[in-house]
Amino acid sequence: MSLDPPTYILSLQNNIRARPISWEGAVRAKTITDADLKKIKSIDKVRKEQRKQTIEADVGSFVALLLGGHGSPSIFEAAAKRQDITQYMLVLTGDLIEDSPSLSSALVQHPAPFKPFLPLLKAAPNVEDPIPLLTSSVLASLLSHALSQPSKSTSQTDEALPQIYTYLSALSKSSDAGLQDIAVQEYSAVLCSKKSRQIFWEQRQETLDPLIDILRAASGAARDQDSTLWSGGSNVRSVPEGGLAGGVGLQLLYHVLLVIWQLSFEGELLGDGLHDEHDIIILYTHLLRLSPKEKTTRLLLSTLLNLLTTNRSTLLPAAVLARLPSLLTTMKTRHLTDPDALEDLQALTELLDDYTKTQTTFDEYAAEINSGHLRWSPPHRNPTFWRENARRILEENKGELPRKLADILSKGWDNDKQVLAIGCNDVACLVKEVPEKRSQLERLGLKGRVMELMQEADESVRWESLRAVGEWLRYSFEGKSELPLR
């Protein structure tokens, strides 16, 4: 998928093209050779068609000029001390790759196609340093070509990808949306193969985490404000003009969604990780609710479909918990016109309908506990649910659910205190319905934890913890033999 080049890069390239270069002085200083200069002048500042013909008449010599060969260094190695020439040649190389497919193919067949560029990519104190910026643009184009066709440079590609990912991750963390967009578009250019997506995922702390932060900002929920997502707090009317929350522009949002859509084709590899580390289904459901354009809606639907179809056992329960089925029903009234979006909407609806038909209230509760995040869903307040399922909750899979509940309650939840209140409610219900299993809960540390929570500043947490402790105290002076069996 071809995207328009980032405005930031275009402006920089146009500025460099307009600068005069003392080529003859460089020849006299033996920085470049006379033969190099003749090649450069034959393709510089000429019409695109003429440039293409000149290159195709002698592809090998232009490959040698840019990458070195036949005992001669590349122009970038020869002119390493001349930043003006390096910048100019990086811009010209980008133009040549775009204008001449035959040169692009020949470049990636070179034994070391990325060698002259990787040293130029080294991290600079200033992320706006033009040489690494221009280099990353050239490298992204070359890598895209190398990954989309058979080449001799597989090992070099595997070496280059982590380095460009590390550089682009620094741009993606910038507060400048222009630099972020450069990073995201260049990620997209190289995520065209299974291998490049796998390496991206391996470096996800560098590569993916900043992109998820952008999506969270767009959703109105920072990394430490999960309650916004879980409550479905925002609505379409809260979306600002020209973008979403957090100052995220529509174009940047679209490009970030495009990158994660490309990653979602490796759903089996990364679906569970996205769920565990980023609550991706909750986040995407919330973004889908807010989505201001069909092009963003299309990417959100397609990504959800890719992830849910490859991770049914883990992600379909999360989708139900996120209330995705009811949102999909609402979306059918939006009058979408994009055929791909409509097709994915229908496929998602059918997938979730088939799943929910087989689910019980216990399954819904277990999915919520396993998600690691609680909300006031219907089972928590339903006395019938607890009478029928409390023992099963405690005993199924050797007590897996109460262990998970203890893990949830062990956290502080500073930005979503209702999780603690709900957890205390559940402990109270378990003790009330199956009091002879109190010792099991005590061994998990739940009695001590709910007693600690009686000191919480949050009123709802104090109330629910007091109720849980009260259920414990009710039986504290009774012999175990006198406890009723349920």
C-alpha cells in the first residue's frame, strides 16, 4: 500500500535539492572522482524519463556509485566528511529508487545493499538531524524492495531491520507529530513480509508500545487511565474537530492503525500478547465507537477480525466483555458505504453471534476474571448467579479463578478503584455461599487483603471490603462441622 510521503520529509528534501553543491571542488579535493561526478550530473536535475533511460543503459555503474564495487567505495563512504554531499546524495538516491524499478532491483541484489547507510542511521542527540532522517527514508524504500522480492541479501536484511526499527522508535516517541508520522509511514513500508513483522514484534517494547500510546491518547485514555476504556466513557460527540482526543490528528491515527493492521496478519504470533500487554480488544472497541471516518473504521474492523479469528479461545471472551457485539449492532445503523468495511462488519457479527450462543453466565464471569480487569457486569450483583456458581468458581481447574481474583486484588488500581470494590464484592459472595472454603481464600491472601482495603480512601472500596470482612466474621466463632454444605 503506497502512502504519500510525510510533509516533513518532503520539505527537507526540497530544501536540500535547492542548495548549490561545489562538485568541482569536491573532485579537486579528491573527495569524489571525476567519473563519479559525470555519473551524478547525467542523472541530476534532468527529466524523470531521461534519468530512467540513462540509468537503465548502465545500471551496474550506478549501483557501484551508490553502494561501491570493483574496488571503489560508495559515494557515501568517499564523501563521509562532506555533510552537504551526503545529504544531497541521500535525496538523489531516494529519487532514483522511486524513478527506476530496475535500479531498485539491482541495488537489493548487491552483496551488501545496506552497508553504506547503516552508519548514517546512528542515533543523534537531536531527532531532527537531517542525515539519519534522510537515511531512514532511503533504507525503508530499499528494505521494502528487498522484502518483496527474492534477493541475495537475506542476512543483511535481518541485520538492517532491527537498526532501522530502533531509530524509528525514537521518532515515534517524539512530541512532534511530523516526526511520529515519518516513523509510522516507514514502519508501514517495511512491514510487507512475515519476517519483518516478526522482528518488529520481537522489538515491541521499542516499536509497538509508543504506537499504542498514540492510540490510547486518541481514545482519551492514557496508559494509566484504563477506566476510560473499560467504562466506554467517551462518545462520538466528544471527538474534536480535525482529529481525536490527545491532539492526535486523523492522518497520524490512520497511519498507526495501518501499521497494526499489517501486524494483525501474524495474529497467531501476537494476538495473545496484544491482549495481555495492551488490552487490545477493549482499546479497539473503544476506538471503533469513536471512529470519525470510514477509512479508520475499515482498518479497525479488519484488524479485529484478523485477531479474533486466529485467537478465538482467548480473544472472543474479551470481545464480549468489551461489549463489541452490541457496538456492531449499533454500527449497522451508521450506513457504511465501504464494501470491505461492510464485509468485515458482517463477518465479525456472525463470528461473535456464533460464540455468544454457546456461552453461559459462568463463561462470561470467567472471561472477565481471566481478562485481569473487572467492571460491574451483571453476574457480580446477581444473587442467583452466586448461589448456582460459587462452588464451581472455587473448584474449577483447581481453583484457577480465585487465584486470578487474588492477583487482581493485589494491585493498587490507582486510576480505577472500582476494580477493588468489585473484587471485594466477589470475595464477600464466595464466603457467603461456600463458607467452608474460607481457608482456601485465606491461603490466597484474600482475607488479609480485604481487611487492608477497609482503610482505602475510596468510599465504594471501603464499603465492599467491610461487607467481605463481615461475611468472614459471621462464621469466625462457628465450628467447621456446623457449617452448612451447599
